[in-house]
Amino acid sequence: MTSPRRAAFLAIGSELLRTERLDTNSLLALPLLHRIGYEYAEKRVVGDDLEAIAEAVRELAARHELLLVSGGLGPTADDVTREAVALALGRELVRDEATLVRLAERYRQRGRAMPEIAARMADVVAGAEVLASPLGAAPGQLLRAGDCTVVLLPGVPRELEELLTVYVAPRLATGSRVAMRTLRLGGVYESLVEARIGHLYERFGRERVTILAGKSQVFLVLSASGSDASSELAEMERAFVKLAGADLYGFDEDTLAGVVLDALRTGGWRLATAESCTGGLVGHLITAVPGASDVYVGGVVAYSNALKQRLLGVPEKLLLARGAVSREVAEAMARGALALGAECGLAITGIAGPAGGSEDRPVGTVHMAVATPRGLVHAHQCFPGDRGMIREYAANFALDLVRRQVAEE
Amino acid sequence: MTSPRRAAFLAIGSELLRTERLDTNSLLALPLLHRIGYEYAEKRVVGDDLEAIAEAVRELAARHELLLVSGGLGPTADDVTREAVALALGRELVRDEATLVRLAERYRQRGRAMPEIAARMADVVAGAEVLASPLGAAPGQLLRAGDCTVVLLPGVPRELEELLTVYVAPRLATGSRVAMRTLRLGGVYESLVEARIGHLYERFGRERVTILAGKSQVFLVLSASGSDASSELAEMERAFVKLAGADLYGFDEDTLAGVVLDALRTGGWRLATAESCTGGLVGHLITAVPGASDVYVGGVVAYSNALKQRLLGVPEKLLLARGAVSREVAEAMARGALALGAECGLAITGIAGPAGGSEDRPVGTVHMAVATPRGLVHAHQCFPGDRGMIREYAANFALDLVRRQVAEE
């Protein structure tokens, strides 16, 4: 196994330092980097500051084989990436005539004259290849600086993705790649999975396995690189899949909701939901999957007891006797969902907090039930964390409960 | 106005480079930094690599006044932050006896002997102050390196927050601060807001105003620093609030759903929702607010036409004549929501794509309606972006429609 090549990502923008906004462009480049045999060794964010950008470019280009720079290529005074890179590498900026013509034409098509300031977008670091984008005004730039390939990319996500795919990947592809496989597990906690797979760390190397905790989900990211990457990865995958067992719901980009919908579709079952504490989150996750409508009929957000009675037929007596957060009410809600015109009814009722907990029903207590023609199943959990976390835990756990039921078919 | 002091954040962890996981710890420190007069000048992520961490610490400590380092303080072989910082600054690591005693006691309380490897957590960079955490095993460390204060913090978010609040803020507070104010606008696009406020950039300085686009929302982040920060910020705020007009729904941590719930509560109105293309997202956003249950009764995710008829009383004839995505159906759904037992019924029906669009009803077409005792209002938009974006745009636009209706009271 050979090591992957070292890449760095430099995101430029003061809003990424001053506000809650995070750099997500580096993630857009991640699968492509892996495909062509690179891995991030470093990520940085600096503001719209000439000196700071130049310093970062100098350091990163000296240290890595590939440097992706995102942002600061627009026409306004804040956009100083071109100047900073020229400064860092001791080169001139050259106005590119072909780009100038393209920019003028772009403005003309929009019925406007090109403003003076826009011409800056045609300034290219001497020696750089211009990466013209049909989507955006500012082109990208690709240049060599010592042993490093430096690529300047626009900060607009779809323009960045387009330039990476069209220009960068073909120019850098080495035949080698970092092969990655993500195993997705549902209805489990990280600590349990870690205990189960611990001995595989030693066998395959800790640096090749990353374990990520989701809410009621765990993701195992396996990686291998070099000429034997595919076969090594396949061997790892077999070992981990075996240990994951029935907790494994999918791979890579699979989503729990997508897997659940596929399984229901295969079985010819329709789904309806009855949500209390999750308030619509399960419906949201399900309908995030394109084409959900042939399986998902909809449901009820039964936040008040009145709606639990009225739309789901939960008996008032039961609510009074057992309380809204109880096995019995969850099961009645699931039957009510089924009666909306589905073969699978999913119900969730719980205490998401911060208020509403008691000694025997603390915050985090959630009852979930799934009704199908084969009967009812029920699960009861006390999830950790704050209101938002508890709701996510509950939604994912409940979806996984449906998955396990349908899988039994 | 004096400039804020320069801080940097260094997040350590290979999972932040190799997977989709992002550093979010830097955001936890952000409000506290502003309170004590610092602003991020740089953020970095490096892997669990001794040399890479040391290099980053050396560069960042030379360049900034404060360096927060998060992660790599645990007991396993991957955790090399202590060694890397010692290497970077040319210092020894010293085993701290008081920490060792505290660690042993911690293990004893859990009924376990302290494993040999755990003693590493008591290693302290020579000259560092130990920041003991009641929450976690590994302590933080605070040290001076030239003109820079370097703080080592655990990567576990709540431990990091605790150490920042208890130790770091009191030791670094300067009397100065970066005062920030976020104005939150609903039902608008970034380009419209930018055109309206453009002249204020010149008046107050572009670097003091950051405009962030949400989905059907815009956030204006205003900042000032130095001794006159409060009064300068107040002046900026007045100017921007005036231009925001009725689009302004709140400030700082306010959420649109929270503001809507407060307004409904004040008016003594209850809310019910009827969602089609958003599939439960509006219910989810509303119930994310603690205490939503006294205003929000719940609603229907009427994803199928069958549920639109059955639970919301939308006439089949109307669905056939106008189509599910139409003004008339949105209005009928809103009346149906009202009839669930509320004084305000919100309905959303649209085409989130990728399939289902047509020439006169392209993907992104969404009809929204709000029914109250004062009558019906309707809005029709064609939102941009992919399925996920369209649904977010629609949910926020619809919530804002409720806000405007209730505000008219």
C-alpha cells in the first residue's frame, strides 16, 4: 500500500471567520480527491486579506502536492485572491484577453455593459492555465509552484464543483486512488460498535478505519490506497460487514430513509407516520428522498392529545390512564397511522425536554411502535443530549425499527 | 475604533480531513472570543500527526495573540497534541502529580484501576497552567509562547466549552470586546437586501457588515470593536433596522419559528399545519422550539391526495380541476388545518422535484396559504435550487407569511 498524495484546501472569506458559517466547499472536493489518489493533509480558512492569503499560499504550496484555493475571485474590492497568489509566488498578474471577451459577452447577453471593475476577473497569475466556467463569470486558474499544483476556484459551490470535475480531475488523475467505503449502521451506539470491532483495528491498522457517531447511527469509514487498494478494501469490507450483522443498513451515500423506502417499495407496503415529539422530522427525512410519494402517504403530527384522539383514534381513556408517553399510546398511534391507508404505521411519542421530565419518565424517554399486517412491535429508549439531539436520535431509531420489521419479511 | 485582537483556532483530528465531518468546535468558542475582544484571523485543521501539529502551532503562535487548540488530548496513541506543542515550543513534558491523583480517583469512582496509558493525560507542557475539568478526564493547558497565549482544549464539545468559560475567558478578558449584532430578515432574497443597503456599506465600512443568505432569509451581521463599540453598533443597528422595515423578524439568536410562536402566543392563537411538499419540515422547525406545545396543536403531512381529502377536507373535485399544486388547494388545505382546532392554519403545497415539473408549473413552484379568523392570504413562489433547498425556502417563506399575518393584528 502506497500513501495517498497530500492535498490542502484553503477557503477564503471573512464571513467564515466572523460568523457561524463553515467552509463546506472542501467537502465538495473530497470524493474527487479520493478518486484521483489525494487525501487532505490540512485545511485552512483565512479572511479577505492580501497578506494572510499570500502567507497561507506560500506555506501550503511548499508543503503539499496539491492546493485548492476557494473564493475571492469575484469583481469587488474584497476579492484579492488573484493578487495574493501572484504575491506569494513572486509572479505578475496578466490580463487575459480571451477571458475579457468572454466576460463582455456575458454582460452583453444580460443586456448590460461590462462595468470597469469586472475586468479584474480576467487577471491571471503569469503561467496559469485559465479554467473557463460556463456557469460563472470568474474563471478558475491552475498553475505549478515548485512541486505543488495550485488551483484557484470560485467560492460558489456549483461553479467550484464544475471546474473540479471538468478540468482538475483529468489533469491530476494518476491511476492511483484512495479507495473508500462507508458502512452505515442503524439502531446502535458508537461505544457498542467500537467494542465489537476493536480487534479489527489491529488487523487492518487504526489509521485506515474511522468511526463516526450519528444519532442512533454509526458510520465506519474504511480506506485503502495504492495499487492494491480495491482488493484490500474488499477484504476490510468483508470483515466489517460480518461484524456489523443486522445493524448494517447500507453503504456510502445510502440514507436510512432511502433504504427504508426501498424496502417498503419492494414489499409493496405503503407507510404512514404518527409523530409527537419529533414534530414532523420523520416525515421530513422520508420526503427528502426523491420519489417518496409512491410509498409514503403522509401522516399526522399529533403534537396535542386532541389530535392524537381525533386523527389517530387514540382513546382518551388510554391517554389519561397511561399518559401520552407510554407504550400503549405509541401502539395506538401506530394503529391509527395504519388506518390512514397504509400497510406500515410508524408512531413516536416522547419527552424531548427541556421541561416535562419526571422521575420515572425522564427527559429523553421515547416510545416507538410499528404496526404492520404482521402485528405490532414496540421499542422504548432513553436518549441522551438536548432537545434537538433527542429528536434526531428518536427519528433515526424509529426509522431503523421500520427497517428491521420490513427486513423480516 | 480599535482593531480586535487576533485569534486562531487549530482543530486536530484525521476524521476532520478524511470524512464529511467539519470542525464545529471553533464555533463554540466564537461568542466568547467576541466578548473578550478577539476575532478569528485564521482557522486550521490538521490530522493526528506530530510534525503537522507542531508546525501549525509554531506558525500560528508566531502570528496571532491567542491560539486555541482542540483535540488530541486523550489517552490513545493517536493523541499527540501534548508532544507536538512541547516540540513546537522547545519545551519538556512534565508529568503533573495533582492531575495524576485526580485521574486515578476518577477511575476508582468508576470501579476501575487506571490503565498505564491513561497517565499520559497528566503530561503537561513545561510552564503551562493545568485547566482541570470536572467533566472530562484530560485537563486543558494554558501557556505563553512569546506574545501568544496558547490554550490546549479537549475535543469533546461540552468539555471545551466548560474550560473556555471557567478558565480562558476570565484570564484573557481585556475590558475591550467585539460587539456584534445580527439582524434577521424573513421572506426576502439576498440580492434585494444588498441593493437596498448598499449605501450603508460606504457609511459604516464594508468590513463591518457581513450579509449571509439563508433560504428565504437574510442575516446581516454588524460588528464594532474598541471603546466606542456599543454606541457605534447602536448607530449601525438603527440605520439597518430602518431599511429592513417589515422584513425584520428578529435579532441574534432569534429563530423564525420562535418569533412566530411568540407572536401567536401573544395574540392567543393556536397554530395547525398542513404540509405537502415540505413533508413535516415546518412542524419540525416549530417543535424545535421548547414550549411549542401551548401554541402548536400539530397538523397533517398530507403527502398523498387521499390524506388531503380525508384529513383536511380538500374536495376531490378541486384536486382534479386545479391540481394539488394550486392556489385553490393551498387555501382549502389551510382551512382544513384551521378546522383541526386552531386559530391559524398554515398550508404548503408545491413541486420540490427533481421530477414532477411541467411548463406552467416548473420544479420549485410552491403555493402557500394562511387561514385565520380574519380570512385567507395566499402566496405563490418559484424557489431556486435542488429538492432540499426548495423545501427549506418554502418552509421559511411560509413561516414568514404567518409572521406577517399575525403582526397585522
